Amino acid sequence: MAQKMIIDTDPGVDDAMAIFFALRSPELDVIGLTTVFGNVHTDLATTNALRLLEIAGRTDIPVAKGADDPLAGPFKGPVPFVHGDDGQGNANLPAPRSRPIDQPAAAFIVEQIMAAPGEITLVPIGPLTNIALALRLEPRIAQNVKQVVLMGGNALCPGNATPAAEANIHNDPEAADIVFGAGWPVTMVGLDVTHQVNMTPEHFERYAASPDPLAQHIARIVPHYRAYFERANPGMRGIYVHDSSAIAYVIDPTLFETRQWPLRVETQGFSRGKTWPAIGTGAEQLPAAWRNRPPVNVCVGVDAKRLIALETGRLTQPA
Ligand code: RIB
Ligand code: CA
């Protein structure tokens, strides 16, 4: 039985790769996309989500627009130097013909989870605002979701949005702290592992050579994204696989090594957005900030070669 999945997304080049990876995976049944600010403003994230589903011929999948701003204040703005002005590598795609549903993202998430207890996997691959709002709307989703697998955070490594913080968490630290404290089965697929998953130009050549329109779109949007990574990381070739790594976890958790730790999110000062697991301190010494916090399943290792083979295998011809 395919796992029912809602992807909360800020498309975003790597979001598009993750969504297409999920749509091409028979183990998964994507029942909805919910949109959020982050790589782009939420309106454009919504437009891009609609565009991606039209490219995939899956306009049967509903798109629900989410929050325009984080919980604690205005959105600081998009990152065109990473994902392009259009969030799709400046591919200048036509406007979508389809439209989002009227139901807001948080209400959609609540309705779907409560209607199918234990069946829905929630995959946030952007800031966690919609997820926190869904918990506020109906706290019982924590007991009724199958699992939450999110791309975000950095437990044991530096950030990418700042030296301290990973972009999705940095965009809404208050929401992230709520999500990591909700007592549900949540897995953090953070920079600790996604910075080990490097997709190279040889992989992109396979996307370009594939007859699959989804692969063709990826080949079209990735150059702008790759140029950012190669500017930001001298000597690097290609990109880090962020959002798709969360999809890969849902398909095959054995790709990852994990640890379970209580985890807090810094919301103050220059480390705002840093995810702090309670590592190394025995239970009797645990400071109040971490005491009585539920464990989070934190990914600390990954079989990068096998992950990339899984993802490229779903969208391209064998090498
Ligand atoms: O830090 C990487 C994350 O931030 C990814 O989800 C990427 O799409 C951006 O949203
Ligand atoms: Ca994203």
C-alpha cells in the first residue's frame, strides 16, 4: 500500500526535484501540496506548485496556499540568487491554468490527517509555519499523523543561511521549536546529512537525456541552482540534495543513520534558528530548556551514493 503524503513546500529548485521524485515513486501517494514562503513568497510558491503538477499531469492533486509570514514577524524575503527570481531557475515558465483550493494549508493538513488516522506522512521541505499553525488548530494531529519527515536543521554542523542556522529553520525558528516539541514521530533530515549528498553534472546529464518531462524540467532549472553552490563552495561540482533527501528517508529509512535526542531551537540573538539537540548531558543534568522535551529522530549519517541512485533511478534511464 503506497504511503499517503502531504508535502509542505516553498518551490524552489530542490523542492521541484523532491516533488517529482515523490511523484515518480510507487511507494508514495502524494495527496496534496501545501505552500509556504521561503525560497520565494508564498504566492509564487503556490504558482510554482501548480506549475509542477501541470508538468507532471497531476492536477488531480490539490494545492493549498499557506502562511505568507512566519509566526513572529514579517518574512525577510526570498533568495533569487539561489533559486532564481521565479523560484525555478529563471526558466520563465508559463502561468499555470489550474488554481489552488480555497482551504488554507493548515486546515487542509488538519482535515487530511484527522480523516485518516495513522495514514498520513507529512513532509515539510520549507519553513515550518504551516505545520505549527496546524498543530495550533488541532493539537491531536500529533497523535493521528503517521510520521513527520522534514528537511531542515543542523545538529552537529554549521548552518547555510547563517553560520548558526539552516534556512528552513532560520525562516521561522518559533514554528520549528513548536514542531520539534509536539511529541509526534518526527525525523529531522538536516544539513548533517544533506551536505553529504552531492549530485554532480554527470547526474544532470542523465536528467537532460531522459525522455521524462519531469527530468527535462529538472535539467532546465538546475543550472542556476548549481551556479549558486559552485560560487558559494569553491571547488564544489554540482549541488547538495536537500529536499529530496527527506523523500528518500520516507522511501528507505535504511539509507540513514539516526540518533534520538530532545531538541530545542534558538530564537534569540545571532544564533537564531540553530537546532540544539541534547547531546552529551545525562538526564540528571539536562537543563530546563530540554527537560520533558520529546525525542526527535535526527539523521546523522547517510549512504549518499545509494540515495542519489534511488532518486536518479526514478527519473532517468540507467547510467
Ligand atoms: O536549507 C535548504 C532548504 O532551504 C531547502 O528546503 C531549500 O529548498 C530551502 O528551502
Ligand atoms: Ca525547500
